[in-house]
Amino acid sequence: MEAFLVSTGIVALAEMGDKTQLLSLVLAARFRKPWPIVLGIFVATAVNHALAGAVGSWVTGVLGPDMLRWILGASFIAMAIWMLIPDKIDEDEAGKGPKFGVFLTTVVAFFLAEMGDKTQVATVMLAAQFNAWAAVVAGTTLGMMIANAPVVWFGDAITRKVPIKLVHTIGAVVFLGLGVVALWPK
């Protein structure tokens, strides 16, 4: 349960102001069909994070516990720094129309946007730390949905009221804390 809850919270925070959240806003504004967009976000995230979680679980079997502790600690601290760098989406990507419908366009766009993204990297690290693939993937997917579904339904009104810089700072502090805990001698 800890892996699920931590994964949900961390990814929900990390996703605030992220390029995939901006992509959610662009898709919602352009297509005005929230259900296929939200379902597309869910499918793309579940598949992407399942693969990322598998990588994280695999890493725990390959690396020894001391090496894994140092890699995780350094990765969490790097993620804290990365959280303080705002994301943006290319205008060229935002302007493309749906060749294959709203749902499939969302799935493909979201899956590709998540490649190498903070939340995908966080999923790898969390799966390695907790060694609980299903709980981490379920938690990170829920975190993505918590951050993105309201953007699709309420769009611009939400992004104007949420102080993204504060959310990024809180997320950075959480990642920094996880990094310090991982590096702390046991």
C-alpha cells in the first residue's frame, strides 16, 4: 500500500505543469471531447508506466543493494532539480489535427510525450525502490489521471488557479527527501 500511495502522490505532483499536462490542455481545447481524451491518457499512461515499472523491477534484480541505493538516491536528487525546470510543449506539436480520431491521437501523443519524461523516470525509480511493480504502476497511473483528467474537463480555469511554481517546489522537496533517505546509511 505504501508503494501505491507514494507513487500516486509523487507522480501527481511531478505532473503539475509538465508537458503532458500541457498536452492534455491542448487536446481538450482543440477537440472538446473529454471522454476519449481521458481514456486515451489512461491507456497511454498505463502502457508506458507498465513498461517503465518493468525496467525498474528488472534493475533491482541486476544491481546489488548498495549500488541500487546510491543510484536511487542520486536519481531522486536529480529529479528534485529537474522538477524546478518548467516544461513547455512545441507549438508545432499542438497544432496537428487528429488523423486517427481523438482517442487514438491522444494515446499516441501521450505515449510519445511520456518517453523520457519526469513521471516515466519516476516510475522506473519507484519500481526499483519498492520492488512492487503492480502497486507502483497503479499508483503512477492514478497520479497521472489525478493531474490530467481535471485539466481535460476544466482546462484553462484550473491552470490559472494552481500556482505551478509552488507545486514544482513541493515536488522537488519530496524528491530531495526521498534521495536523502535512500542515501542515508542503514
